Amino acid sequence: MYNQLILWGVFVLPWFTLLLMKNEDIKRYMPVGLFAVFTSAIILEIGETVKWWVYHETAYPLQNISYLYGAIPVATMWIMKFLYRRFWLYVVCDFLLNLFYTYVFENYFLGSRDIIQFVNMTPFVDVLATSALGIVIYGFHAWQEDIFKR
């Protein structure tokens, strides 16, 4: 039961932080948040299929891990809000956040609760892959910025 509270909290609570973001910023950064969900979902599906990791528990009745729909899009939106147009600072901060998230939250916290287990991928390789995805996400947002210049 406690694991379900954690997983549902990771899904729901990040969305409340958007109450602190201006409506214009939410409209501006929502596409990149949704792109982050889409690309992360593909990677999660591949990872589960080839056993990079195994999820022993998800937020019932969801099939994917709940941070895919909560923490990932919201964190992406906040990171873009503060770090877009500062590419190298974005890369460094994204890497450090991925390092913390993977080692502390996923590997240690969720791993100790038997929610997730890395199998054929080390946490460090996951950090590198997630950071590479962060650069793709940054590129997507740069491409989308033309919409807001009109």
C-alpha cells in the first residue's frame, strides 16, 4: 500500500507545481513536456522488452511507471523554463538531475522497495542515455520555438 502512495504521489504531485507557472509558460512548454513523455515511453517500452530494467510494481491500474506521466513532463517544462537558451548550463544541469534521479530515486529509493530493478543496464548507462535524450528534447523545443515568434 505504501508503494502505491509513493507511485501515485510521483504521478500527481508534480502537476500541482504548475500552479506556480504562468499560463503563457504552460502553453509554451507543454509541447516539450509531452514530447518528453512520448520519447521516454518508447525508451521505457524498449527497456522492458530487452530487460534493461524490470518494474515489479506500477501505480494501479497504470502499466507504465507513474513518473512517466507526472515527474517527467513537469520537470521538463520547469527545466526548459529556466534553462532554455543556455545550452551548456542545460546539459550540465540535466546530467546532474538525471544522475540524482537515477541513482538516488530509482536505484536506491525505488529499488530498495522492490519497485524497479536494473537488470541488463547499469544506472550510469541509464544516466548517459537519459542525458542524450535530454539533448534531443532540447532540440525539439528549439524547433518548436518558431511557433511562439509569430
